[in-house]
Amino acid sequence: MFMMIVFIFMALVLFLATGAAIYMGIFKAHSENASLARKTFSGIASYGFSAVFWFFMYSYHYLGW
């Protein structure tokens, strides 16, 4: 039970960190002169990419066992 909680927490941390890195690194939407529409689209896209990436990485990991 403890390891399952750790795995879920780790997946959440990886998801959030990857989304933030894409948001600030690729889209550069954290700057002050970015419009609200750009920030919104970048947030949805970056966390969407992060969710898809980690979904496939975790499913590949568990299917590989």
C-alpha cells in the first residue's frame, strides 16, 4: 500500500514538473508580456503533452513487467 502511494505521488510530481518545464521552456508563456489567451493555450497544451507522455511511459513500464 505504501509503495502504491509513493508511485502515485511520483507520477503526479513528474506530471507537474514536466508540464511546468514545457510551459516555461518551450512556450515561454510565463513572461510578463504574454497575453492571457497565450498563457491559457500554453497551459492546456503543455500539461496535455505532459499527461500523454507520462501516460504512455507509465503504461509501457507496467506492461513491460
